[in-house]
Amino acid sequence: MALSSIRFGIIGFGNMGKGHAAYLAAGEVPGASLAAVADVIPASLQAARTQYGERLKYYETPEALLASGEIDAVLVATPHYDHVPLTKAALARGIHALVEKPAGVYTKEVRELNATAAAAKATYGIMFNQRARGAHQKVRELVASGELGEIRRTEYVITNWLRSQAYYNSGGWRGTWAGEGGGVLMNQCPHNLDLFQWFCGMPSRVRAFCKFGHLHNIEVEDSVTAYLEYPNGATGVFITTTGEAPGVNRLEIAGDRGRLVLENDAITFYRTRQSVSELIKTTPSSFPNLESWTISIPTGPAGEEHKGITKNFVSAILHGTPLLAKGEEGIHGLELANAMLLSTWIDHWVNLPLDDDRYHAELQKRIATSSYKKPAV
Ligand SMILES: NC(=O)c1ccc[n+]([C@@H]2O[C@H](COP(=O)([O-])OP(=O)(O)OC[C@H]3O[C@@H](n4cnc5c(N)ncnc54)[C@H](O)[C@@H]3O)[C@@H](O)[C@H]2O)c1
């Protein structure tokens, strides 16, 4: 029977779960309501009960919530390792699932999740809220429409993710292989890695240099420099850290018809008058000067971020609207993150598609041999 309204359950009432609960409970998503919360930590569940009282149902386990019959959709906002099992469990029951980023910790499990999703009669979305930003949609449109010409070079420097030791100490799961499955690549950069591939496509191989516990007392990476090669021969660089200030968030894409820079939510397009490759082949000049125009591209509305993704997800269920962030697409950015870590561990190139089993085995080794002790909180 077609649904006329979606009753949401939120799994994990932490930082993010509270944020999702607030706009859902306020009725800010047309066609949706907040019906229930599940959290395995009694204090977190009590926090939800104190805030929302009798309006909602409360469950001490996600399994009890999924079996309750009280919800049509879940928003999974737990630490990373639970994303795949909980999303799978929901989809297998025909419950629509919107999972926080990252889709999972390693590609092997996410490929299995995608197979479950393909067989499920439920909608599967992922909280890539930065896809909802006007500036990001415009960059994608400029590249996809061919305005920029064939991509030659990409560069994403994203270092405005400053995090303190207090942040890493604040959750037992943060900053560890066993708890979080990675550092800046797994927690902060899923957004940027997703956008990078959403704009420019996937590279064919990666060589990366991650530094582990470089600027914080953690065992995972907090600083990354990666070099990428794309199937057409284009090259790219991806740089990130959680230990720099003032940070930068700057994307540059050079194509055959010019260069695009996205910084501070503003897009500047340096558009060449003719194709660069054509000029190189045809001009008699040894030191050609290619005329270009500097264009400030309107980015449109800022976008509604998390609420925007949830609205789109609800509209997909109720009205068949195409998903802005399909759950299955979560694997791409994760594959980049896994490839960057694997390249560092083996001190070599990593070809894509990634060898899922090899990455999984290397991650397990780090979990098994960890001697890191979390500072007392
Ligand atoms: N999209 C974004 O902009 C964004 C921003 C921050 C965090 N996140 C993501 O949100 C997720 C949660 O991050 P957070 O900062 O809210 O973490 P958090 O530690 O503040 O909250 C996690 C909550 O989940 C609960 N929990 C843990 N395991 C559970 C389980 N199996 N079942 C039910 N509840 C469980 C914990 O008790 C806690 O209340 C992570 O995946 C993180 O990457 C996304």
C-alpha cells in the first residue's frame, strides 16, 4: 500500500541524531514525522526522552526499533561500524534507510550492503548533505555539461577540518582503527571525497601518503596527501588534515576549455577562448598566449544541507523523485579513502577498482596489533 506520510525512527541520538531529530520533530520535512528513537546508551536515550517526552517511542536497541512496526524509515546516525549492519537490517525488512556518511568502513562490506539494497523493496539514501549545496550542484553541472572541456587536472585542498584532542577524546570510538576505522578520511572527508568523484569521476590509480597520529594523540590518519591518475590521463591531488589553521577549502579543476576554482562557496571560471589542446597543436607561436575571460558563476541558493537530503529522500519514497544521494553511491568516496590508506600501508600505487579483500585484511591487521590507549575522558 502506498504511504502518504513517513514515520521516521532515528538510530543513535548523538550529535548528528539530535540534529536530524530537531528538524523532523519540528515538522520541517513535508510528508514526514519523527516517531521513535533508539540508542544503546541509556543516558543518550534518556536525553531523547527528556527532550521529546510522550510524543515518541523509545527503544534500547536498534533491533527492537526495526521490529516495532512503528516506523516506515530509519535514519542511521551511529558510529561507522554499525552503518552497514543496521542499514542492511532495515532494508531487508523493507524499511527505507537513510544512512549517515560514510556508507561503511571498508568497501567489502559496502558492496554487500549494495547487493542487499538492490534486492530490497525500500529506498536507500545516504546523508551526503554537501550535494545539496547550490555551489556544488553548479560545479557538477559545469563539468557534466562539457563547459570546462575534458578534465586535465584536479586539485582539492580541504584543510578546514580543525579538530582538537578534546574532540578525539570525546567519544570512545573516535580516532581508532577498531572504533572508527580511520581518521580524517573516514570522518570528515567522506563529504569531499564524494564530491570529488561526483564532479570529476573516479581515478584509475592512487598513490597516497597518510600520516597517522601526526598532529593529535590518535592512531589513525590526521594528515593526507594523495596523487590520483584518471582513465583519460588527467592527474589530481587531494590534501587534507584536521590539524591546520586557518584552513583552506579550495577545489580547482583544469579542463581543455579553462579552469574552475571553487572557494568560499564562490565559483570562478577562467574560460579560454578556444580549446587548449587545439591551440597547442595548431599555433605557430612557441610561447602562445591564450585569451581567457574571468567569469564569476552564480551559485544559486545555498541549499538546505541535511534537511535538504532528508526532504529529497522522503519525496523519493512518496513521489518517486530521483534521489540526490543514492545510498549505493556511497561506495565511491569510501573506495578513494580505502585506496589512500592502503597505498600508504603498502607504500605503493593502488589500482581501482580496489582489491576489497586486501584492504579488509590490512585493516584487520591494524585492529589486531593496535597498542593505542585512548586518553581517559
Ligand atoms: N553528515 C554530517 O554532516 C555529519 C556530521 C557529523 C557526524 N556525522 C556522522 O554521524 C554519525 C554519528 O556521529 P556523531 O558525531 O553523532 O556521534 P556521537 O558519538 O555523538 O553519537 C552516536 C550515538 O550513537 C549511539 N550508538 C552507538 N552505537 C549504537 C547502536 N548500535 N545502536 C544505537 N545507537 C548507537 C551512541 O550511544 C551515541 O548516542 C557518524 O557516522 C558520523 O560520521 C555526519
